[in-house]
Amino acid sequence: MIPAFPPLRVARSSHPDYAPARTRAVTVAGVEVGGGAPVVIAGPCTVESRAQTLAIARACRAAGARMLRGGAFKPRTSPYSFQGLGREGLEILAEARAETGLPIVTEVLDPRLVSLVASFADVLQVGSRSMQNFPLLTEVGRAGKPVLLKRGFGATLEEWVYAAEYVALGGCLEIIFCERGIRTFANGEYDRATLDVAAVRALRGLTPFPVIIDPSHAAGDAGLVPDLAAAALSLGVDGLLIEVVEAGADRRRVKCDGEQGIEPGELAAIVARAGSEADLRRAPLTPANAAP
């Protein structure tokens, strides 16, 4: 059952110009998310080095991606795992943006780091593990940058919407929701997380903001990413957030989530599919293309 909410700043009822089904698009450095054409955001899971990040950024640009993702600060289960390059990673991302023209989407973990990350990023990402870090949500809302809000892997739809309300109360209404899969009894058998496509439809009924899907974290395996991306596009999502590795990369040497990153050739195929989906959405509904 879809929850009923009191009047919220993020609720569709608070944005009458976007009722009943229009999307309140978010524009990032000229790239419109929620404007009808699915936007592919791609890049490395983690900024590991200048050479690695620039190579992947160039490949993503060549494949047709519209924005560059990459982690400079990484939340890891083990405190002994690679945590990212920090400020150096942000500087590398900025160099990649300058060369490719791709706006940057990168995660911020700590309210104390929001100002630093915002000085480099075009979009501030709040990751799944941070979705209910309420001081962080409020602080990113104050930063003056669009916010990409991932769903917590154990979060209900209600909790996700209220997390966005914290961002809105901070002053930001440039919010992009991102479904990345939730934890279920099946995880580990054939995927990393269960992609909750039903939540996308439910969320759209509640809020006018763009909704994108991260098939990489749901899949946990590069071979599954294209199929999940295709399913997401057929659902009508506003974009995809995809992890990419260098062509021919030794996945065992990738410092974070190497097993789920796709290669640039696979990214190009997904981008082409997203373009076809955009054409289909723009086409007038006639007897020739109407559903039976």
C-alpha cells in the first residue's frame, strides 16, 4: 500500500504545475534530467588514479554518457578497505570534467565535507548508507547544488521520501531520486540487491522529481547490468547511473566493486538503447505504435 503523506515540500501536491504526472526536471550544467530523454551518468566506482579516471571519462564521453560519476570519498564496510583519494580525487574529477565537458556527480559522506565537495561537484550524491544521515541531508540541502538521493538498501518508500524532505528543508528542490536495489532474502543468489522497479512507479505518484536507477549496485555483476538497464528504460525512468571499468581491465585489481563495472562498449550499447527509448517517448501515440 502506498503511504499517505501530510503536505510536504517534496510532495506532488505541493507542485500543482507538475500534476498529475509531469516531472519537475533538474538541469545540471545544461543537461536536463527529467526532461523526457533518459540521461546516462557513467564513470568509475572510485577515483583510483588520474590515469584511470581520465581514461574512463574519455571512454564514457565517447560512448555518449551525459554526466560523469566517480567516488572521491567512499563508504566501505571494512575500515581497512580503500576509502578513496579525498581532495585529490575531487581534483582529478575536475580535470576530467575540464577535458570531457561532462558534469560531475560525486558522493559526500560527512556534513563537515559538504562545502569542500560542493566546490568541485555539479551534483552532490547522498549514498545508500547515508540516506538517513539527517545532519548530512540538511547540509547538502544548503549547499546550492542539485542532490542525487539514493534509496537506503533497507529503506521503505516513506523513509526515502522523508529523507528528501530533509534536503528540501535545507533549501534544495533540485532533487534526483535514485533506486539502487534493496536487501531481500534472495540477495547473493543471483544479484547483489533486488531492484525495486515497483517503487519507481509508486514514487512518481508521490513526488514530481526525476527518478533514475542504478543497475550496477543492484546487479553486483557486470553481465546483469545491461538487462537491468533495459528493464529500467522500459519502465520510463529519467536516467541511469552506471559504473564503468577500462576495456580489458583486470577486475581483481579494481579497488572497489570491479565485478559490477561494465566496459565502454557495453555502455555505448546502453546509451544507444536510451536514445531509442527517448525517440519512442517523443513519438505521437498513433494506432501504429499504440499498445494493443
